Amino acid sequence: MNKVEQIKRIVVKIGSSTLTHESGMLNIRRVEQLVKVLADIKNSGRELVMVSSGAGAVGFGKLGMKEKPRDMPSKQAVAAVGQCELMYTYDKMFSEFNHTTAQILLTRDVVDNADRKRNVQNTFRRLLEMGAIPIVNENDTVSTEEIEFGDNDALSAMVAVMTEADLLIVLSDIDGLYDSNPKTNPDAKLIEYVEEITDEIVLAAAGAGSNRGTGGMITKLHAAQYAGEHGIDMVILNGANPNNLYDFLDGKKVGTYFRGKHSDT
Ligand SMILES: Nc1ncnc2c1ncn2[C@@H]1O[C@H](COP(=O)(O)OP(=O)(O)O)[C@@H](O)[C@H]1O
Ligand SMILES: N[C@@H](CCC(=O)OP(=O)(O)O)C(=O)O
């Protein structure tokens, strides 16, 4: 495991279910608590990149829709409304702690094109040098992959690799990976440490996700696998209690830790 004091650059992924109420409206108290903790982590000298979902959920709430949009153009339009609200909220809240945010909207194919990838990496690098906090989401207008398959987890792993982060933190609506879906099995047990993603682990994560989130645990496992192959550790923490971030960085056992491949192993 990366010693916590060695962790300098962190990518934090925040899922829709963490950011919103069941109604789809923004969970203001939650977002406020999260921003406060993240601003403090930044103040402690670490670099921060956020990957925030929630555009679709927040747009749905803001537009006062009764039913989730079904067709793709409506989903995209709703996400465009929500993304604006999301960034407005982050920008306002981080400003209270004197931090500057920046919006980065990506499509997953940027990694396949050397020029585009270099542009993205250059922008990240310069923003981090400037002390800003890049906040990433998929560009739902240009690409439909994430709203279709609900996989900002993959995007967060891609961002962790592109920014050469020391750690990927995935905040979800649950304490971590369990040996079966705790929403359907009350006896499910938390798995604290994953050295290797075996078939057994994949089977445990096969249950469906929450209503507002989309990918469930399986997409988080794929993210851990991709990050791990590039030498980046990942941890899943419950975003309902942002103090989990402090506990984790204080070296306490919390969430599920996925160890990436390191040259010393
Ligand atoms: N083995 C498992 N361990 C933990 N959660 C699981 C498991 N299998 C399925 N889940 C579901 O995955 C959900 C988290 O994923 P998701 O709904 O996509 O949230 P997010 O918005 O955080 O990405 C949990 O609330 C739970 O219902
Ligand atoms: N770009 C979409 C991503 C949706 C998504 O992946 O949601 P989640 O499973 O909560 O990470 C949005 O912001 O709504």
C-alpha cells in the first residue's frame, strides 16, 4: 500500500447517489461537507482532481421532471442543464475556501488519439501548477457512453492514469465492496483489502446499482483493474460521511482498498 504520507496527487470520483437526494435534487448539506473536507485536503498540500457525476440527476431535479428521461437527446439535454448547476455550486462553495475550480469535459476516446491526449494532459498539468482543482465529467453532449452505460468510474480511472495520480478515491453510497450486494443480502460482509481481482470478487460485485447511480460495483472493479494495471491504488469510501476521507488519509482502516501493481511487488 502507498504510505498515506506519500500520496500527493489524488483523483476523487463522486457518484450521482452521493451528490443527490432520492428526489434527484442536489444534496446541499452533503456537497457542502464534501467541499469543506476536499478544500482542507488541498490546504494540507495535496493536489486534487475531482471526477463528478450527477449532471443527469441534478438536471432532472432542476427541471422538476416527474419521470426520468428515456430517449438519448432528452438525457443529454438534462445533463447539460445539470452540469451547469453542478459547476456553479462547486465553484461557489470552493470559492468560500479560496480555491479555484476548472471544468474539464472529456470523452473516453481522448486516450486513443495522441494529440488529444497530450492536450488534455497539458491542461491538467498547467491547472495543477496553477493550484486549481480540475472537476471532470464526461461530455454528455458529444458522447453518450456514460449516460448509456453509467460508467464515470471508468472515466475516473482514465483520469487517474492520465494525471499520473498517486491514488484514486471512489466515493459511493456504500461503505465499500461487500461479498454480496448488501441492499439485498443483510449478511453481506465488507471486503477491506483486495490484492487481486479474482472471478469470485467479480461475482460478488455483480448486483445492480442504486437508482440514481448507474454502474453499480462492477464498474468500480473495472476502474480498480485499469488503475491497478497502471500502478495506481484505488479505495472505495462511503461519500455519505465525508470524514471518511480524513480517516483514510490518517491511516485508519476504512472502505475497500485495491492494491495496484507496483514494481516492488
Ligand atoms: N457486492 C456489492 N458491494 C457493494 N455494493 C454493491 C454490491 N453489488 C451491488 N452493489 C450496489 O452498488 C451500488 C453502488 O453503485 P452505484 O449505484 O453505481 O453508485 P455510484 O453513484 O456511487 O456510482 C450500491 O448502492 C449497491 O446497491
Ligand atoms: N455524465 C453522467 C455520468 C453518470 C454516471 O456515470 O453516474 P455514476 O454511476 O453515479 O458515476 C452524469 O454526470 O450524469
